[in-house]
Amino acid sequence: METKAFSHSGFCFALKGEVLPGLVLTHLVGKDLRTAERLLDGFFLDLMMVAQDRFGDQIQQAPEPFGFMVEGDPKLRQRLKEALREVRSMTYLVTRNPLVEVLIRRLLPSGEDGFQVVDSTEKLRNLPPGGLVLLDALDLSWESPFPFPTGLDHMVVRTLVDAGASQEAEFWLREQFVPIQVHPRYGFGKHQIVAEKALLEVLELARFSRYFERCRSAHLRWRTHLEVDYVPGTLNVQATLCFDGEDRVLRSADLKRDIPWAQIPDLRFSDVLGLQSAKERLQEYLDWLKDPRGEPGIQACVLFGPPGTGKTHACLATAGEAQVPCIVMGGSEFLNQWYGETERIIRETFSAMQLYDAAVLVIDEFDSIAWRRDQSNEWRAQDQAQVVGELLRSVDKLRKGPGRVLLLATTNQYERLDPALVRSMRMGDHLHLGLPSAEDRRAMLQGLLRDLLETAERNEAVAMTTGLSPADLTELVARARKLAARKSETFSFVHLRAAVFERRHGELEGSVRMDQVTKRRVAFHEAGHALVAFHLLGPDRIEHLSVIPAASGTLGTMFQRRSETVDLMDRRTVEHQMAMLLAGRVAEGFSHPETGPSQGAENDLQEATRLAQFAIGAWGLDPEFPLLSMEALPISLQHELSSQFLGRIQHWIQAAEALARVELTRHREQLKALALRLAEAETLHRPDLIAILGAPEATTHEVTS
């Protein structure tokens, strides 16, 4: 866009190419491009009044009238350049001459798509706003009336005329012509260059026309302000149109709309910590969304997984990375108590997406409106069938639409979605966002903590946060920072470990008080668990020990570290796990031989019994029991085997208890040292446990109270 000169009230105004589009997008959204001339009159008057207020003395003393030079600031130029890259416009050529068609195709930029030839303006009715119409007038003199198409608001219309005839036209009329020569005798190259330059200019105007229509449909306008300065020693006033951002234009009718405004999110993929595989998968949709020559239609993907894994965050980052408008709606926002209203909101929301060349629609908690029709009760079956039916029609309609729409839906319950929606060619693509891997957690913790942890501490933090979601990690770091601030200490790994323990332990039970005898018994119980876990399951399995009562009802707890990999349960693993569960009961018997174990082993005994039941009757790990699945048998056969089944369960439990007794007897001194230290400190973390259990043992005798 070149600099254009205007004369107004005896003053000369020069507007750089980006200024007029900036003014149009600031003041004319919701109006019509044909009012741009009146906009300029008002702008020139305002500019002269500002200059008069600030530089009145210089203007009055000047020997000649001042000139006004207006340009856009770098932000305005960059935003306009991005806006024109975002849109894609159609070019329509009205001609019956095949030579004209060949020449225009030759003059258009290479790779320019969206070119269509028609032989009559009657065929230009009902065109989408925004684009370029070229009218062939080579067989007519330029003075002859040509039937201009009507109803093409915001379309750029130009007339193809002979190069020689163009020079004879009035100066103000030449901008409406594209001068060409189909059969040149002389100077073909010169005239071709002029025509090619004129076509490039009108193509840029056509793209702006398309972008203006998009802004008008979405009620978006630019916010700008004018900065005016006087250049000393000259007769020029320098003005700069500065870009401040984008806003929405509200009308009274808009207040009744149920559809939220589409905005371009500020998020980028760099703001999404971890989730590397998910970002690589979403990049495929991103490439299509950013390509202005991408195939129009819809692409859809359902993101599913546990809560807090970053599904909505990834969707917003995809829209932000593509720099396209994004509408985000929760599934419940579509639902309405009035008959037919839910379908209307769905229909209008999906129709709104067709106003954009490229856009993203994110539906959060998609299962709330798209659950399976065969799972509805008799009172809701008809309503749900209508809602899903409207969703199906809306998705199919977008597939045939003029723009590119990316539909991203999130859910925690993928299995509840209606099969007709998630079939191929509709929303068949799905992406599972599970709990983050070790590498993802490392990236997340690095982003959340920056350089606050050493490498070894960061590795330890990654290991002890297995099984936590991105939302859990964010809350965990915030809790650790609050803990450090509460103690007026500099943040360190100690606070992070304490935050992990607080999260796992849960709310404290302040109403429960333990005397020293009970606390000692509980300490021996938990120490028994930890010692057997350390020696049979491995030193990397223990994380925290506590004898602080929790609101859940537990008096003491041992927290194990979750494995990063999938562990298959063989007979040896089951035996060791059961021994660890029963070790607390055995340790209580060691410390209180006169009274024996207490009721504190209730949950341990339940878990050990359940584990033995699965090992024998489901996994087939007992060679002395028939190789079958108890659950698959009829009730009558289960009764016949029940006596033998219970006998084998009892055998496994007694064997596990004996194994726990052997281990605790072998490491009596460690058991006593750990229990006494736990009773004193009430909470021990992994470094304390390793220091005690990893220390060399002396020959000891039986542990007593």
C-alpha cells in the first residue's frame, strides 16, 4: 500500500499505506466501507484542530500552508501485515474472451488460488463478502456504461480497459481501472508490468476487504490513538497512528446473544509445560489451521484423560499458536431448560464459526451434552436424541463450510460419548492426555521452579511426584512456596518435600490425641512396614513415615513411592507385598509381646486377604489350587471350591506373616531405632529413613517395650 495524497481545506495530507486501513478498522466496524470518504473528512478536521491547539503560533507565522504526514507505528504495520496473511479472498473475472482469461492468470502472482471465471455478472449474486471482481470492458469504450454488479458490499471491483484508453480517462477515475493489452504491438513488457502492479494492489485491497468483513461479522475493532509532533524548521506536522490492541463493538442486539466472543488466546505452546507428545500431535492441526491455502472444512479431535492433565490448556495454546479466533464454551453452557433452546445455542455457535477464515471451537466437558443416547433415561431420551442430532448436523455443516474450523473437545469420560459423534469423518480423532511421564514432570517442575533446585534435588522431586497431574504439580509448588513464606524461609527442596507429604497425608485430625504408649505402638507398626518394604521391595519404595492422626481416621501411615513403570505381579512379588502389609502387625507383637497386635492392622489384613484372593483365584499363581478363575465359575462351582479356596488364602497369609517375622527378627535393631526416632519426630522423610535403614546393624536381641 503506497502513500496517498489528499487536499482538504487548503492543506495537503499524505497518508502512508497502513494509515487508511487502520482508520477504517478503528471507526467503521459495524458500518460500511463506502463511508470511508466521510471518515477521512472527519479525520482531517480532527488532525488540523489538534495541530492548531498545539502548534497554533507556528502555523499562523508560516509563509505557506502546513503539510501533514501521517504514518502508522511499527505495531500497526506489523498487525496489518499479519491480518492480511490471515485471510484468503476470491478473485472473480467476468469475461467471454479466453485470451483475457489467459492473460489475467499470467499476471496474477504465482500460486494465487481462489480464481474463478464467469461470463455474466448475473452469476455474481449471493457471493460471500470480501474479494475481488474484475470486469472485462475491452470490447467497450471506457465511457460506455458497464453493468456493475449490485449487492457486493465490501467487494473490490475493477474494470479491465485498454492501456491506451486508460490514459485518456480522468485522473480520479484511473484507480477504478486495470489497464491491459491483449494484442500489443509495441511495449508489451512495459504495459504488462503496469497491469501486474495494478493487480497486486487490488489483490491487497481485496484481502483487506475480506479481513474487514471478518471483523465486522465478529464485532471486532482496532484501538488506536494519534500522536502529533511538529518538525522544527519545516512546514510539516508529523502524525503517528499508534496501535493499542483490539476491542469488541457492542450493540443492543448483542446483549441477547448466547454465544461468547471469539478472541485470540495469549497462550502459546511454550506456555504449556511438558506434554511434548501432545503438542507434536496438535502441531498437525496447527499446520493446517495456519495455512491460508489449507483445504476448507472441519478437523476435530477429542482430548480425553484424567482431570487436571492440561486438556483445555493445550486447546487454548493451539488457538494462540495459530493466532486465530477461539470460542471456548463449557458443555453446560449449551444446556437450557426451555424446549429447543439447547439446540438453538448449538446451531448458532457452530454457525458463528463460519464467519472466520480460520478459527478454533473448544467445548469443555463435552460429555455433558454428547453422552450416548442409549444411556439416557426415559425422561431424557428424547431431549438427548435431539441434542446429539443437532450436534451431528452442525459438525457436518462445518465440513462443507468456506473456512477452516478446528473443533477440540475435552472430556474425562470418553466412553460416555455417543458413537455417532466420535466415528470416523466426524470426531474420530482422539488424543489421550494421561498423567505426565518423568520427562514431562521434569519439564513442568523446571518451568515452575526455574533454577531454585539443584540437579540432584530436581531428580528427587521428579521421582517423588509420580502419579501427579500438571494441576497437582502447580498446586504443589504453590503450597511449597506458601510453606516457605509462612516460616519466613528461603524456598528450598525441604519445603517441596514437606508439601508432598502434606498433600498425601491430607487434613490433620486435631481432635485425636495419642498418649506416649499408643504413639510408641503406632510407631513400631509403621516402622515394621517401612523396614520390610526397604529390604524386600527395595530402598526406592519408601517415601514418608508418619504417626500424626489424619482426618481420614488413620493414626499412622507409610507412604510408598509409586513405580514409574508397569510392574507385573508374580508370586514372589505378591508374597513380598503381603509380607510388607502384615509387617506392622508383627512389629506390634515384637514391641508389646504381652498384649500382641492391636486393631490398627485391620486395613492391612483386608489388603493382604484381597491380594491373596486375586493371586490364587484370578491370576493362577498357586500351584496347589486348580488353574482357573473363580469369578468365571458358576455360583454352584464356587461353593464347591470355597473350602479349598479359603484354605489356600489362609496358607498365603500365614506364609507372608512368617516372612515378615523373619525379616523383622533379622533387623531388630533397625526396627527399634526407626520406631523410637519416628515416635520422637512424628514424621520422617526419605533421607531420614535411608540414614537409619541403610546404616550397618549390630548384633541385637529381641525388641521389647
